[in-house]
Amino acid sequence: MNGPNTEFALDSKRNVMPKKKQHVDLSDQNLLSLILRLAIPSVVGLSIHALQQVVNAIFVGALGAQAIAAVSMTLPIVVLLAAAGQGIGVGAASFISRHLGAREYLEASRGASTALALAAPIGIIVTLTLLPNLPGIFATLGATPTIMPVALDYAGTVLLGYTPMLLNTVSGFIVRAEGYTRFSMWVMMTAFILNAVLDPVFIFSLDLGVRGAALATLVSQISAVGLYIVYFTKFGGTVLVRISHISLRADRIRQLALVGAPATMTSILSALAVMLLYGAAAPFGDDSIAAVGIAVRILMVGALPITGFCIGAQAILGFGWGARDYAHILRAAKFMLFVTIAFSVLYSAAVVIFARPLVSLFSDNEYVTEIAVSTCIVFHLFFGLFGVQSFVTAMLQSFGRARLSAIVSLARQGYLFIPAVLLFPLVAGFNGLLASQALAELGAGIIALIVMFNQFGELRRALRHGPQERSG
């Protein structure tokens, strides 16, 4: 293998072959093995990320109901901050995998380098904009006088780590897009272990409270970025991240942005949805806010592995789309669909059955536990459909179909949920708040099913009539 500065032989833009081999052959016809090799590390990685949120909540929960309510109120801000990283990362991953499938390796490298070049200034600008406005944001979220100072301590430190978090997110998407999901898993695992070790040290030993939890997360994010820097400079694969490959051409940025925009909007709406949930729960007191925060975290624990599986296997769909191998796409898509539905249904059933012991991990307050148990059960009634939504969104992103991706991905926390959470609590109180999440999940699942059957039909027609039938 050649050194890290190996470049491409530029004799033909489309057929140029890299001197380095891919870590995983995305055209491998042994689909079961290929999907598992790509998806399992991604699932493990994002599951670890979910577990990191749980561990943080458990340590913070020991500080009292106000502390966990304050950290829970910061969660939508964190999700909102992650929106830019998700959008840039999804756009870059789709761009990279499709160009790898078309054997346009230099173009794939340009997309990766440009994505990272866009991430850093965005992170800095957002941090400087939000820091002075945190008090107003928490006041809008309904923070009580007892919660406000704790929330400001936590969120102020979290914001300092936003730029590393953004670079970490985009780097992970780039590495997974070329099929090296295992490295991304090890990065997330290292960050989790470091975070788990530092949490009790900073929170209790150094008596930093919730600020210590945020500081532990900050250190782990910076460490993760360091590992990705080592990967790109020393152990990089097919996609080469280089300053010389950064391209700010409008058409290339537009390609990254169009596919990534629905993912960004989904993350923004997810943050807004959680904000609205907390706002609707605020009139019922701090205990209700804490209970909703617990239910949202448990929902996240189930959602992230499914998302991880789809992200890990997504490179196969994008590679097949670039290579116009529709049979490969259909076989991969059916297996992905089976796995996502099976997991989401089993997780939904497990939470409904074991809601009380799960909730007890986060709080020993009897009243908070009672509210959180009922909230968890209702929130997970239709979670079995989340697997369909995640798969369909990943498939559409792989194909570069931004509009359809937006229709599916924006339903669950957007145009179905927001009207419901604004209206139902006014009519039915706290029960209306719970119903808004469940009914939005059901409606989004139905929309995803309709789009999925339509896409499968198009793929079958393209398979019968040849590559010329493919639509962009």
C-alpha cells in the first residue's frame, strides 16, 4: 500500500482508479455479509452514542429533579446544533457513495474535503451567535427560576464543544460512506469510554455539577476529532481529504446541500418538537418536564441503532445507484427493511412491557416515575413504524431524491407532529401531549409505506428496462 499522500492518476475523470483500495468492496454480491460488515459497526457506534446520553442522564439524575430537567431542556438545543452536521454529513455521504459507484474517485474526494471545509466556520458562527442568547432561549422553553441557572451552566459548556461536534459528525459520515464503518465505531466507543470515566470525576470529585457532565462530553468530542484527523492524514482510504481538493463551486455545494437539506430540516424539526413537548409539559411542573425528558431519551436509545443500521448500509444503496445495479439495490433494500422493522417492533414491545424498570434507572422520584412510565408507553405505541421511516429516508437520500426524502423525513416531527402538539394539549391536557407524539408516529409510518412501495415499483421497472429508465 502506498503512503498517505497517494493521489489519483488523472487520465480520465470517470474511470480513474485510486492507488489505494477500498476498505470494503461495496459491489460485493454477498449482500448479507456486506450489509452486516457495514451496518453492525455503525449500529454499535450510534448505540454507544445513545448510551452516552443515558449515562450522562443517570449521573446528572443523582443531582436531583431540577438537574435532570435542566439537562433535558438542553437536549433540543443539542439536537438543533447537530442539524447542520447531519445535513452536511448526509449530503456528503450520498455524494461520495454515488461517485464511488460511478468510479469518479477524485470527485468523491472533492465532496468530502469541501464538506469538512464548510463545517468549521459554521460551527464557530453558530457558537458565537447562541452563547449570549441562551437565557432568552431557555425562557422561551419554559424554564422555571429553579431550572434556569442549572440549564445555563450546562448549555454554555456544551456550546463550546459545538465546532468539534460538527467536525466529528461530518467526518463520521465521510468514513462510513466509503465503507469503513468499523473505524467510526471505534471512534465513538473511545469517546464514550472517555465520557463515562470523566462524568463522575467532573460531576462529583471536582464538584462541578451539571457543568462537569458537559465538560466530560466536550473533552470526548475533541478526542474523537483528533482520531479522525489521524485517520485522514495517516490511514485514509479511497476518499482523500486534502486542502487541495476543497472546491467551493456552486454546483458542487448545491449537490451537497440539496440532499442534506431534508436531514437538516428533520434535525431542526426534531429539536423544535422536543421544545414544544417541554413547553406543553411546563404548565404541569418540573416533574412533568423531567418525565418527558426521560421518555425522549428512551425513545432516542431505540431510534439511534435503527438510524445507525441505515446509515451504515446506505453506502451500498448509493454505490449501486451510481453503478446502475438495480438488482443489487433491491436485494439490499429488502434486507434492510426486514431488519429495521424487526428491531423497531421488538424495541417498542420491550419498552411497553418494561417501562417501569427502565424509568427507574433515571429517577427515584415516585411522582416523576409514574408520569414517565405512562409517557414512555404512549410514545412507543407505534414506534414499530419508525424502522420503515428510517429505511425509506436512507434509500431516498442514497438516490439523491431530496424532495421525496423531505416528504418522508419531515412528517414525524414536522408537519404532522407540530399542529398536533400545539392543539391536543389545549383540548385534553397532558394526555393530549402524549397523543400528539403517538399519532404523528402512526401518520409518518403510513406515508413512508406509500412512498416505499412506489420506489420499489420504480426499481423493478428500471431493472426490466435497463439503465436508461433511471430517474434522478
